[in-house]
Amino acid sequence: MSVALERVSKRFGEFVALDEVTFGVDEGELVALVGPSGSGKSTLLRVVAGLERQDAGAVRIHGEDAAPLGPGDRRIGFVFQHYALFRHMTVFENVAFGLRVRPRRERPSGSEITSAVKDLLQLVELDALSARYPSELSGGQQQRVALARALAVQPRVLLLDEPFGALDARVRKQLRQWLRQLHDEVRVTTILVTHDSEEACEVADRVAVMHEGRIAQIGTAADLLRETANPFLGAFLADSPRPSASAKRIDYH
């Protein structure tokens, strides 16, 4: 499913969090949002998810105006920085939760839920830990459970808000490589918010740099590193690794 924002604005009192943002993500694409704190990255995610209502503009999911839809009707998976796992539930039950609480007419059977959860835990390489509780897992393992739980409900769009920010550098690097492999397998349309420009350049098909509530520039990592739109972008991306000549390119229309 594609996602499109059309001249979306959002204010909190006098603070302009989003300033007429026009932005699109193609179906099956992974786009990273980077920028300093307060640039509007997380607000943009929350508007797409329906957790915040924009003051102006439109959000469209696969061409459909999302305004009449609440957060529960948009079929969006949301993964936060701090996992938000249910501590009293096993790994298996955490992943199964979204399926079990569906309305009765939409709820899979018990055997279908078991099969789906087993498949997801195998996908995120945690099938051997299904009976454990979150307190028995490492931070990286907890974040993989959170991703599996988000994918269990077959979201149209996956939103990741600093998902690896609470982890140390070594684990973060491992998980972002794993995330790219996972995305290539499931191909769900994904928006990743990160403050780490290196992470964005390594993981994403395209990178959108936010500054003062606007999309300052968007393109592949190679495009941005080759030609930045202004000195702010150049300074922000200066520490990012230059992608290889084989870096994946997706045309943006």
C-alpha cells in the first residue's frame, strides 16, 4: 500500500511541527526520515497512524483518504523505541495478541493464529524462544518480538519510530542489517524514523531529511551524498558512509 501526504500541517500551540508537508512512499518501499530533534519526524508518523489529527492537508493510504478512519481502522503496524511488550505474556502470546483481539467475525481460528505466530517467530528468528517472557530476552530480541507483533495483523503500512535507539551500537548495527533483510522478504510499505543518518543510508530505499517541519530533501543515499540542497543537509549527512556503486535505486515520482 502506498502512503501520500498532501500539504499536511500540524501545530502544537505556537510550535509548527509540520509545515505543509507533501511526501509519498511507494508500495513496498522503505523510506527513512532523518533530522534533528523537533524537526517533525515522529509527528509525521503519528499523523499517518491517526494518533494525531493534522490541522490541514490530507493523508492518503493507497489513494484512500484516511481522515474518516481511526487508528484501529487504518491497518497500520507501529513499533516504538521502547518495545511496549506485555510483560505478563510470553513471546508467543505477545505476537498473537493483535489477532486474538480482532472482532469475532474477523478473528482467525485458534489453529490459524498458532500457525501464523509460529511462521512469524521463525521469520524473526525467535521460534526457539516462544515460551519466554520479555524480561528473559535481550533488548535486540525484544525489538524483534515487537516487529513480529506489528506484522502479525498484516498491516498495510509499517511505521518504525527510532526502533533501535535504546540499543547499543553493536546490536543496532546487527538489527538494521536484519531489518533490511526482513523488509526484502515481507515487502510491507515502511517508514522508519531515525536520528542516525548512517542507519538511514544503510537501510532505506530512499532517505527524506526533515528540517523545521518540512521535507528539506529526499532521494537515495547516493543522491543525497552527491548533491545536498543546502549547508544544513551537508553537515547533517557528512558522517554518513558513502554507499557502494551498487546501491539500490528506486525512482521517485
